Amino acid sequence: MFMYGEFKNFHLAKIEQEPGFLNKIIWSDESDFKLNGVVNRHNCCYWAPSNPHVQIPVSERAPGVMVWCGLTSCGIIGPYFFEGNVTGQSYLAMLNDFLWPQIKRKRMYFQQDGASPHYATEVRKWLDEKLPDRWLGRRGPIEWPARSPDLAPCDFFLWGYLKDIVYRERPATIEQLRESIAKACAEIPIEMCANACQSGVHRFERCIEDGGRHQL
């Protein structure tokens, strides 16, 4: 809880010191899109005053694609499609070959969660070299608090929005699924992205008011 409050206090101070700070952050994440429309709930949180003992049927063997996106106040970076599981090596290749050419001439901050591929030594070394003191993540110069989907725009906005659009089209093949994802990303209004990013100020303030506790 201390890290939660410390992180939010840092952000609010940074927003005050550096005008437009939230517009300089690339909020990033990966999500699994299944061809059968089943949502992988690995990153979903359920808050209730008591254990609801919910049972959720899943179909993990259905074909699908692993997608990475970066969300900024100026729009979406991506999608990037991983071949197979995300590893430290494949994630590093994405950062170096796909993301870096698009941002190397911009002074941006980069956010990632604490997933194992993100925590790989070679990934953190690359981030320290390319984005010194400008990346947010597990053991980064700006620590990212674990289990905080309420603060990450990809979690509280992007993936749900995209999947609602993509699954409405009912893609029948992996290629159609990829095309639907790319099309949906390209059509997200910039204003919507900006609003999601800017909502961070209100979210940080609310979490500080509640002592870092999750909202029910």
C-alpha cells in the first residue's frame, strides 16, 4: 500500500512540475485475443465484500493471437502481433525493432507492468539505455505498483473497448482476427485516447484519498 501511495504522489508531483506529463507517457500492455471470443481473465480483478465463489468457464486451447499496444494521448502505437508466447527475447525484439523507431526522436516515458518477460535482465538493460530515468515498471527508475489495473489505461479502457468491437465482427480465421484488431486500433478516436490518459489525475487523487485501497 505504501508503494501505491508513493507512486501516486510521485505522479501528481510530476504532473505539477512538468506540464503535459501525462501526454508524454506510453501506456503499454499485451492481451490475448481468442478466435472464439473467450476473454482471458488473467488480468481481471473482481472486488466484493465476500468471496463470490464465481466459476468462469474457459477455453484456453482455442486459437488466437497475442497483441501488444501502446496507448498515448495522441493515439495508439500498434498493434504488434507476437508469434507464440511472449518471452523476454521476443519482447525485447518488439521494443527494439517496432517501438523504438517510432519514438527515438521523442522524449517519451514508457510504462509496462511486472510480467516476467518485461522483467528480463536484457529488457531492463535496454530500457535503462534507451530511456534512462524515463520508464515505469517493476524495478524501474519509476516503480510500477503491482496489481493496479485501475491506473493502467490499457486495462481499464483499451482491451475491453477493442474486444467489444472485434468480437462483434465475429472473425472466422486468424487472419481476419488480426485485420479486425488492426482496423479497430486505427479507428479509435484520438480524443478518446487522450481522455483515457488524462483520467489518470483523477484516479491518482482518488487512490490517495482512499489510502491506496481498491474501490468496490
